[in-house]
Amino acid sequence: MDDSTLLRYSRHILLPQIDIDGQQKLLAASAAIFGLGGLGSPVAMYLAAAGVGRLVLIDFDVVELSNLQRQIIHHSADLKRLKVDSARDRLKDLNPDVDV
């Protein structure tokens, strides 16, 4: 683990329940998220921030205005875009090391 990775995840690594071995497992892990709405969008953001190495996003819907008050991963500029495209862009901004 290089210095920038150690710094990014330092708060996790300090936790005895996670430590460096647990963080390395997260970095090597994959997760699939079915739906990028009110529940899936914050889950995706937390998993990316935690350093889960690969996220597979599954949603066939587009971002609509009524989504924005509860689906925090999407922004006004994302209206009419596929939710998977909107979410991918936001997650890569949050953590460029995650494979989305």
C-alpha cells in the first residue's frame, strides 16, 4: 500500500476491527449494486469511499427531477442521463482508484 493509499484510508486502518489487513481486503473486494435510487446511491458512495475495489452498477433508469431530493449521487446536470453513467462519474470523482 503506497503512502497516498495509507493516508486516504488511515481512519479505517486505525480501527482494530479493520486495520491494514481489513483495508486490503476491501481494496480487493467487489460489490454489485442493483438500483441507484434512494438506497443504492448512498450505498455506492459509502462503498467507494471505503475503498471497495470494484463496483458493478445496475440500473436501467434515467435521472429525473423527482429523484434529486433523495438520490444524493445525482445532480441537476444529470437530468435525463442514465443513472449508471451519472453514478459512475460521481464515484470516480469521489475515489478515482475504484473500478466502476
